[in-house]
Amino acid sequence: MNPSTLTAAHRSLAFGTRLKVTNKHNGRTVVVRVNDRGPFIRGRVLDLSRAAAQDIGMVSTGTASICYQVVSAS
């Protein structure tokens, strides 16, 4: 996963699927493309690239409560 692109890892969604991810704390959103598998930590659904995390304001905390929706499936 390239940290400078807007990408994410998800356990089961098809590669190329685009997701709109919203940080519940501040309402900021970003659209990312699934290009990797993971995360493999219990309770986590997505692993965002650094660029995507920065766009929604969660770099300093490392994790955030988010919601996501599929924008386009691959």
C-alpha cells in the first residue's frame, strides 16, 4: 500500500472498490480505493493509507470511529 495515495485495505471487498469514508468525530470525508487485504486486528474494518488518514484528520490519533459506504464496486 502506497502511503501517498488514497487507498485502503479491507478483508473482503474486491480490489478496485471505491469507498467514501467519513470520520464520525469531525465529519470529514475521503474517497479511497481498496487495493490491499487487512487489517488483521480484531475490531478494525479498514486500514487507510497515510494520505487518506490525513485527509480525514486521524493521523495524530492513529485510529478513529468511521463509517463507510461503497461508491462504486469493481
